[in-house]
Amino acid sequence: MSGVSPRRLASGRVTRSAQADRAAAAALVARQRRSAPNGIWGMALFLCSEITIFGTMISSYFYLESDNKHWPPAGIKPPSVTLPLIATGVLVLTIVPMFLASRAARRGARPAVLGFVSLALVVQCAYLAVQILLFRHDLNQFRPQDTAYGSIYFTLLATHHAHVLLGILLDVVVLAYVAIRGLTNYWLTAVRNLAIYWYVVNVIAIVVVLTQLSPSL
Amino acid sequence: MATTSTRNAEAQLDLLERVWAERKGLLGWITTTDHKRIGIMYFFTALVMFGAGGVEALLIRTQLIGPHQTVLSPQAYDEVFTMHGITMIFLFVIPMTTGAFGNYLIPLMIGARDMAFPRLNALSYWIYLGSAIFMYAGLAGGHAPNAGWFDYVPLASKTYDPGNNIDFYGWGLIFNGISSTAASINFIVTIFKLRAPGMSLNRMPLFCFAFLAVSFALLFALPSLSVAALFLELDRNLGFHFYDAAHGGDPLLWQNLFWIFGHPEVYIIILPAFGIATAIIPTFTHRKMVLFPLVALAEILVAFLGFGVWVHHMFTVGYPTLVTVYFAAASLIIVIPSGIQLFSWIATILTGTPEFKTPLLWIVGFIVYFMLGGLSGVALAAIPFDQQVHDSYFIIAHFHFVIFGAAVFPILGGMYFWFPKLTGRMYHEGIGKLSFWTTFIGTFVTFFPMHILGLLGMPRRIYTYPAGMGWTFLNALESVGAYVLASGLVLIVLNLFISYFRGPVCEADPWEGDTLEWSTSSPPPAYNFPVIPTVSSPYPMWDKEDRELDKRRLERGEGLMATGHETLATTMQDAEVDEILSMPSHSIWPPVCALMLFGIFAMLLLHHYWIAFGFGVAGGLALISWHDKEAHAG
């Protein structure tokens, strides 16, 4: 019952997170917490919803495949494997700088946070650029209006790319706020959430690319 | 000595009052982040929707009162029954339960001063309001959705439904889904992180367990609906072929995706009712719930098992026997957790000292209809029987007993139960009982004959029927029942409306309730609790010494937390004190963001894709400004 006791509250030993507006104080609050803060919970649950969206789309992909004798349908070449796999591999490597940024944030090291997130941002932008080129290339081969294969193929990929784009925008916003405001308690949690967002999007990238390439594998 | 401490306590309350003061007037309501105000806005919006859905129901029943009626044209009839379903499910029951009851009561029950994400909470409300206006704009323009609430393709495809009726449905439900997703995330975090010190998970009220289960079910069920609706809109507006068999698509994909959402949805509708029942029963029987831990587990289990039974809505589509039998068996398993709860409610009432005041009467009515509707539900799990009565009035009878009799009765009982808490006044008991019996009888007369009509072969969704089918008398009886039912509902509204102005003033805890919302004044102050209570059992109001302790702490000014909108965060499982959070106060950004979302969906509907993009950019900028004012790091 020691933690329950209102005496602990009265003694002033409970941290006031909002007053931790300096990096060092915020880092101390983060270390003293005994359970994940609300923000982390919020992001984790939001990602549950996003994962379910991808799960539904990927299930739909295989459901439609099971309906069709030819998948992809006659006249459409099976997807080429090399470039999408390499691009995904490079994207997944950004887990490393994101992890380091998250750890630096908990130490209160603002320059390291800015550096690691920027590094990841460059790679993520390059990934998105390559993917957009591939998407346009595919659109010249076949269209989503031709068959159900095209419909689910392009919808699944576009949904994934939209999540990458959202992540890039989040990178930019968090970078800007951390650069201006510093690692306050609020933005410290935001950096950690950003890392969690990208872990999940990276794992989704792997599952999506394997689904996309499944006819050729 | 006593006067000094009382004066001390008054000074503390003054301080809290100043810190938590809301803005005045309309602007105060628009920018509010107070969970109680948001709950009240949810309540009245959902009530208006209930009225709209009710009028639609009466139109349907008036059309069917006899053969060859012409109150509604066939086209109008399609729109009216579709809007009735959409309204009651998406715009009334879910917002009323999670939005109004959950929002108002959960922070009060767990001893918190607000929700975990107050601004997100406001956003949920404004999106809900926007989606309701969006879908009703279709009806106002004569283009309401018209393919039924489950909107099967190919009927709902562009070929057979060329207007933009279905687009109001598709985009509207995606829009609405954002609100429910945000709300469910908010409830889960609130319940996990903001419980009063000592309220470990095993001491959490069953009401909160039910809402926790609902929130998880919503979180995982809604994506399926959103994806299904997105596919539908892509098919309809951009010429994709997800559901088009001629181009390798599959209409059954829609049915699967819809019911993967749709069946958990059924439990999403009914679980809050279970929660309200478990709040009312102990209070009016003056005893603790029988089998508390099993009931908590059963609530979670119902939500979980609800994800594995969706094909029982599709027994007639021609799936292999192996598939249908699996889903029939899975559907039967749900009887077990439902039965546990049913027996627990009954046993608690029978072994307690029940006081049959209005709220408990509604719960008894709920138990009766849940049992009747449950029995026909078990019957429907039998595949041959289901194939026989599929799409007949038997189905309508079954789910109206369950959804109206079982899911809505506790909502109505809950309105009476918590009315004194919201207003500080008491409703009229006699009229309360009268309204119950009128509604109870009306419900039976309206929906029971539908079983027989279904067995006689009357199909659902027909706009009229010929004389001489043997359906005329029962249909007339049902329509009379519907008017009786409606008058019961009007009595409730009148009773509560008049009591709000004329009812006798009552104390903070008129029922000797068991949960923490009764510990604070009626109506509760903006800060909910002067000091955050500590809890040592699932029935904190019956632990008198704990509540005495709260009072003494207030007099000493101990643990007041008044340097901002502060509340306590505790650990997830054991609810040990972890940190003091500072919550955001009023903000204009939630309604602005909701407005931008409305713009996006309206422009998607009108095919102005670049303008929709522009609204998206504006919404993004609004979100950036939202975070300019830092709240707690949450």
C-alpha cells in the first residue's frame, strides 16, 4: 500500500510532469516514472488501429487472390522483386537512428535527437521518392480500373505510402518543435512516440512488400 | 477548531474553482475540454438523433399499418429504413453510451478530474456532430442512403444506385469512425492510467470494465468498416473493382468486411447496457454483485468472442458446411459469458433487498428482453433455422428485442439513475414508473408479433404488402404498439425536462450508490473532486472511513493539486501514485480540425478532390497549432 498512500502525495515526492520544462528536468521525470506515460499508450493504441487497417487490406488481397484463377490476371507481369526489397531493407534500417533518437531524448540530449531524426528523415524521403517512381512505373503497366488485382495492389501500396508520408510530416513537426522549444516533457514523449510510429510503419513495410511481391516469390 | 478546518476547506474549494473556471457563454461550450460538458453535448446531440430515428421508425410503422398504404413512396421507404438503422446504431446508441454516459461518468467513477486526452475528447464530439450533419444532409437533399444499414453490393454499386445516396453512407461512416476510434483510445488510456490511488484493476467498477471492453472492440472493429467503405467509394467514384465479380472482384468481400465489423458492433451496442445494469443493480439491491470477477471477465470475453462469429450473418450465401458449422458453434459459445452475466444479475437481485424504483425497473425490463432476444439469437445460430427465416421479420424481432429491449432500456434507466447527479434534482417517481410500463408494453406489442410474421413468411424491407396474406392484423397491432412505445419515450423526456426545473432538490448521493461519482456534489464541480479519493474496494462509497479520510485531507489542504488543471496518473495495474499531470484547458483547435475534416469529406463526396486536399492541408496546420500549447506530456 506504500504507493497508494496519500501521504506520498502530501510529501511532495510525486513528480509534477508539467513543471519539467527544461530538458534535464524532463529527462528526470521520464526516468522516475513507474509506468508508461499516457502519450505512449495513446500512440500504441492508435497504431493498433492502423495495423488492423493493413491487416484488413492484406486479408482482402489474399481473399481476392483466392477468387481468381490467374493472379496477377493475364496480361500483367508478376511484380519485379529486387528494387522494392532493397528499398524496404533500407527503410527498415532507419529503426537504428530512430531508436538512438528515442534514447537520446530520454537523456535530454537535444543535438543528438535532432541529428538522428534528421538522418532517418533523409533516408525516409529517399525511400518515398523511389516508391513514388515505382508506383508511376506500375501505373504505366496496368491500372486500378482494369481488374480487382490492380484495385487492391494500388490501394494497398498507396495506403502504405500515405503512412510513410505522414511519418515524414511528423518528423518535420517534431524536429521543428524540439529545435524551438527544446526537450520539454511534452516533446520528449513526442520523440519517443515518433520512434514507435516508425518501428510499426517499418514492420508494416515488410509485410506490405511481401504481400505485393507474393506472386513472384 | 471545527470552524477553522471548515473555513480552510472552503478556501481550498475557492482556489480550485478559480483554477478550473470555464469560459462563459457559447464560446465556453465550443472550446470546452471538460469531459462533463462534452458528455452533455453528446447527450443532447444523440437525443436529437434518437428523435430523428424514432420518427423514421414511426413512418415505417405507419406505412405498414395496413396493406397498400401510400404514406411513403417505395424510394422514400428505402431511404427511411436505411436512415433509421444508421441513425440508431451509429448516431444514437454508440454516441449515447460511449459518448454521453462514458464521457460524463468514467472520470467520475475512477476518481479522475478529466479524460486522459481532453482535447482529443472534444475532437471526438465535434467529428461526431459533423458526421451526423453530413449524413442527414443527404436526407435533406433527397439523397439519403437507401440500400439498408449493411449496404450490400451489388445493390449499393454505381450501376444499381447511380445517385450519390450511398456516398453519404460510405464517406459518412469513415468520418464517423474517426470519432469513435479517437474516443475509444481516450477511454482505454483514461481507464488504464487515471484511476484513483488504490483502484487496482480488480477494484474497478464493472461499468468501467464494460466500457473498457467496448473501447477495445471499437478500436479493432472499426478499421474493417472503414476499409470496406473506402473500397466501396473507390469502386463507385473511381471505377475500381473490389466488389465487381465481372472484373475479378467479389461482392462477398463486402459482406465479410462489413460483418467482421458488424458483429463486434452488436456487442459494442449491448456491452454499455451491461455496464449500466451492473451500476444500477447493486445500488438498488443494497448488496455487492454476485460473481464480480467472473462478470468482469465475461464482459471482456463477450467483446473478444464477438470477433469470431461474423459469418452467422451470411449462412445463406453458399459457404461450405464446414465454414458455417464452425461459425454456428462459435456463436453458441457466446452463450456462456452472456449466461454468466445474466445469472449474476438475477442472483444479485434475488439475494439482495431490491427496491424497485424506476432505474431498477428498466434493468428488470432489460433482463427480460435480453433473455427473449437471446433465446431467439441462440435459435438463429442453428443453420437450417437461420436459412429458413433469413431476411424475414423474425430477424427484425430478434434484434429489436436485443437492441431496443436490451441495449436501450438500460440507457433509459441510466438517464433516471444519474439524473440527480447531473442536475441536483429528483425526477418524478410515479411518472417514471408509468413511462417504464408504457415503454415495456409498447416494446412487446411492437416487436413480439414480428416473430410470428417472420415465421408466416413476411420478408423484411418491403414497403407494403397485399391484403389476404394473413399479415394485416399483426402489422396493425405492431403499429399501435409503436405509438404506445413512442408515448412512453415522450413521457421520459417530459418527466426529466419538467423535473429539471421543478423537481425537488436532492443531496449528492440520493441512492446510497456504490461508486465514486456519488461522492462529489450534484452537479459535480468542474474539477470533479476537491481531493482525489483513495480506494480500497470495488464499492468505494460503501467504505465510509475512506470517504471520511478524503474530507479530512481536504480540511488539511493535503494533496489538493491546484496549480493548474491537475490530476493524478497512477500505474496501470495496481493504481499506485505515479505523477501529477497537468491537463490542457479550453482549446479552439478541436472544433476547427473537425470542421476541416467535414470539408474534406464533403469535397470528396462532390468529387472536388483538390479542394479536399486543400482542407487536408488546412487541417494539418490546425493540428500543428493544436500542439503549440503544450499539455502534460501525457
